[in-house]
Amino acid sequence: MAQYTVNTLEHHWMPFTGNRDFKSDPRLLVRGQGMYYWNHKGERLIDGVAGLFCCAAGHGRREIIDAVTKQLEELDYGPHFQTGHPASFELASRIAALTPDSLNRIFFGNSGSEAIDTAIKISLAYHRARGEGQRQRLVSRERAYHGVNLGGTALGGLVKNREVFGLGLPGVLHMRHTWLEENKFTMGQPAAGAELAEDLQRFVEVYGHDTIAACFVEPIAGSTGALVPPVGYLERLREICDQHGILLVFDEVICGFGRTGKAFAAQSFGVTPDMITMAKALTNGSQPMGAVAVKEEIYDTIVDAAPENAVELFHGYTYSGHPAACAAGIATMEIYEREGLFERAAKLSPVFLDAVFALQDIPIVTDIRGYGMLAAFDLAPAGMPGLRGLELLKRLFAAGLHIKMTGDTCLLSPPLIAEETDIEEICSITRRVLGEL
């Protein structure tokens, strides 16, 4: 296998990575198949986080490869500004068949970050079309992650993602996050914390309901460490939004496409938002793509407010609905349906969660949370926050396991094709390495 040195890696400024540290001892992935990656040394690693929550159907799916290849041979690129191609309309229909209720108008972008900024713009355009253009404020949460574009950075509640980038968008309000000490080591939805939704009501009372455009939440706060919503929390947010004309947006970039045992977490938790943002598993990670599912009423309001034959929403991307990404998305939807991967996730979830929660007897594990096929555990810090987490990531990689760390929090979300033996392997490696820290 090829060997790499810092000199051959230096030109790439890597995202969310300690570049100096990484390039001194690189961890390169060069092949993927099924549940596994192979690194540049030829060593096999089991994938404990589906790439980056993306590869729900596992790696190297021939169906997707063939679909993308065929599409590129027929049409490599076609713009969606006043033209279109059939695959985008087909994929939109397939997504709409999965989304709850009337969330069946689909706007395509290229990432979860773009989906969030699109949802922000749609929210503002909707209220303006209704004659309430004064609704400019946006509500999010502490510890939220909504991507890294300007709007998503402003909505985000992780300090390291915000602190060096200025003030961002004005008028963004942050509710408290839902992690509570009394809910430590809770499997599934915690009992305490529904009252935290009243932060939204407090903002209504302080700033006026008619100044707030939308409330953005991850049904399960993902990147920060699988913060599962307390019982009644999402329901209360929905009530407050309905009462005051505020749009509720679910960021399902991580939760979507089977991770919670249903197509979307909105269905798992029985709460329907006004918009759903998605990406990652939309194409099984094989092509960059994001999307926003929008309620018909929002779409109709914006479209009907514009003059006939005019552009209704001045927003979009050069690669919105890219032909190759649409082909990948259609092939991915077919795999999910044919193999019943959402239902498979629901059945496998108890096995997965039991295995992860069994790690709670390890002294440096300070909390474990999880729902569906998404779980996280926290480590007691050692020195500067995040150092122990980085050390765990490196040691797990060397031991043959790929995971995601956020500071001192380890996230696990294996592909939905996993067998019980795969879960056992992931947790066995994790237990062994944790015992060495």
C-alpha cells in the first residue's frame, strides 16, 4: 500500500481537524465495503459511525455506483435555473413519499449546511409573503449544530464553531439545551426536561410573537452527543409554534433516513414540523446532497404571492439537484425500501443500545445516551477538554474501529446493515481501548 508523509499532505487544509497533529501521523481511508474501511496501510476498520452518519446502507453499494455511472454517461450536468432533468423530480417524489403529512415540496442543495440556510430563507420569505415581514428573529438551542454556513453558524450553539467568526446573523435567540444531570445514563427519552421548551414561550413574551420567524431544533441533538428530547418536549415546542404562528424546523441531517427506526425522527416522536432539513444518508454519503422538505401551505404561500411567470424564490445553487446526486439518491431510496433498512434499524436498536449502555461500568465513562441506532458516551476530561477524546479516537483507529468524537464525547451510529456480531465487535473494541486510557 502507498505510504504518505507530511510533505505529500500539506496542501490540503483539512476541515474540523488538527492539521499539524494529523499530518504528523495520518489516518487515511482508502477503501470501503459493507461495514468496513481499509486504511492506507491495508488494515481493516469496522465503521462505527456510518462514515459520518452518512452510509446507512453500508459502503461500496454497487447499485449506487452503477446508477451514478449511468447518469454521468447520459447527462453529466444540467442546471436547474429555468431548466430541469427528470431525475430531480423523481427523487423529490420519492422523498415526499417518506416525509410526514404535507411536507412534500422538496428543495435541493448540496449539504446539510446549505439545507439549513435554505430553510432560513424560506422561513423569512414565507412570512414576508403573508404580510408579516417583521418576523426576522430565529430561535435555536445551546449545544445545537446546524452546519457551518453563515446562517447555520449563527443558529449553532457549540462555542468553538462560533467564537472566531464574529457576530453572525442578528436576532438569533438560543434556548437552553436539554441535557440534565438527573437524566444521566437514560436509554431513550428522558423523563425530566419538557419544561425547557418554555424558553420559546419566554422569548415570545420578551420579544413579541410577531417578531419570531422560526424555531430550529434537531429532534436528537446529534454532533454534540446524542441529546435525546425529554418526553413532551417536542410536543410543547409544536404547541407554542402553532399558538404564535412560528414555523418549526427539524434538522434531520443526522436523524433522517432510518436512524431512529422510521424514515424521520418526526415520525418516531410523533411531532410534525413545518420543514425538515436532510442530507448525509440521502445519497448514502456517495454524492454531496442536501434537501429541505417543506409543507405545501408554505410553498403555496410563497409561490402565489409572486406575479405570474415570475421567479418566486430568489435562491438556489449551481449544483441544486445535480444529476449524479439525484441518481445516487434514487438508488439509495430503492435500497432502503427493498432491504427494509428502517424497519431493520428499529429491530436492531435494542441490541445496539444494550451493548453501548453496558459500557457504563467503565470508570471514565460519565454518561451514556441513545435512541434508535444513535448513541453517545461522555468521558471524564483529562487535562484540557477534548484531549482524552482525541486520544480515544486515535487509539480506536489503531485498534480497528472508526468513530466520531466531539470533544470528550464519543458518537456511535453504525450502518443500518449491521449484524449483532458487528455491534459486538464495535463495543468490544471500545471497551478494550477505554480500559487502556
